Amino acid sequence: MIARCPDLELKWYDALRESFGENTRSGMHLTALLSPRQEFWKRVDPMPLTDDELGYFTAGRGHEDALTRFLGTDFKATEEAEIDGIHLRPDFEAVTNRIIPKGAHAEFKTRRSNLPENDDEAQTEFSSYRAQVRGYMALKRMNEMYLVVLSLVEGKTGDTFSRSHPVFAVYRETATDAELEQEREKLQARKRGLTTALELSPEILAAACSQGTAKPIEYLTMPLCEDWLCGKRRPEMKQPPVCQTCGQVFKSAEFGPEKHVQSAKGKGHVVTPAEIVWHYEPRCKWYGVCRPQDVDKNRGAA
């Protein structure tokens, strides 16, 4: 007999949360400048890691550690460095030419969705990955770097009968000297903006708490984070589609009605489409005080 132990799971999460809490970093890190608003609230109004975050962090770190062990003859973990007042640590550096050029750096990411279908799609689909990689390249004055992505559920479509499998994909990011210089200027501007915001944090926090808005941040040149970090719009079917001809009610908003009118039984029938209501589900723990919808209306309820 086997039985799940919720009490031990709580202890497990508490132990992980304590372990991650000990890994606090000092200084201004590149990853902080990729999402400076979130970094601001993380420092001003710290909150414990959620169970979801703990799961994602340990899964990603576990895969990275495994790659270091398995490919240790070709790659080594890099040491943290500080360049132009910004701390950074790419995941790997090649020590041989067997896979990528010796001395080249590589960043590793795990992904719980499909890879882009082509390189053109990857330019935008991997925007957050590329921002981090290009930041490393800019600070280290490197014209190329590699991105290794492990898609854990490649091939999954949401269909009940679809099958998935893990896939490694390797990408090369390149940039000109002029592009790297532009990237360094952007990082320094974000560093100045975040530093100023932290100095004024009591005023900003007071405004956010008393007025329900963090609009003072707008004057500190703090860009919004990637939209997926804020939250996501999700549809809810308020009224299902109904065939006005035969009265059939469908559970699916699209598949059922489409199949019905294409069948011999439903040919020529008229179906009233579903009534869909969209809701916004915040993901960021600081969504309420940051209020990104004040800047981008798509990041809030319609």
C-alpha cells in the first residue's frame, strides 16, 4: 500500500524555500536588469517563493547540473564576474572544440512548450532568452554566444491523443559591435533607473499602497517586464454554442459545432456561437502594486 503524505510535502517545500532563501545575491545582476520592475518590488517588498517557483527553479537547476556532469569534459560552469558594475554568470564555457568553439559561452534553458517552428519565429518566441544572452555578449564583448534549449514536452498540442518527447535544440546568437554597444547603453540606463527607483522606494511604495497605483515608477524610465511575467488572459465559455436547427448543445466552442455542420446529420444547420468572456489571471506576486495595466491595457481585465 502507498499513501501520499501532505504533511511531509509541506516540510519538503519549507526546506527548499529555506535553501533558496540562503542564496541571496548582492550587487546589480544582469538578470535583474532584464525585468527591473519585478526586481524593484522583489527588493522593496520581498515575498517568499511560491510552490510553483520552487518546482520550476529546482527542475531547471537539476537539468543544468546534470549537463555539467555529463558534458564535463567539454564544458565547465562559469564563475560569476562583474563588468561595468553589473554582475553576470553565463551557464557554461566550452573547454574543447567538440561541440561549440573553445572559449565560447552557452546559456541553458528548459522549456515546457514546443520549440519555435523556424528561426524567424525564434526571433520573437525566444525574446526573453535572447535578451539575457545578448546582455552577456554585450558585457563580455563577444560577437556570438550559444543558447541550448531543452523542450520537455516537444510535440504536445493539447490534444488528448498527442504524444510528446524531450528535445535538445542549439541556437547561435550573433551581434555586431555596434549592436553590442547599444545593448551596453541600454543596460546602463536600466541600471541607473533601477538604482534611482530603489533610492526613492519609500515614496513609490507609499504611493502604491495609498492610491493603488505605482505611477511614480513611470518617471524613472523603468520598462515593463515581459508580458508573460505579469499574467495571462484566459477564456471562459459563459454560454455554449447551440444548434438553432436541432437544439444540440456543444461542450466545445469550435470543434463540436464545426464537426456537426460538416456531418450528414447537421448539414445546413445554423449554430449560434459560444459566448466567451476573457479574464486576466495575474502571475506576478507584485501585480497589485506594480499595476502594469496602467501602461499596457492588455495586461489587465478587458
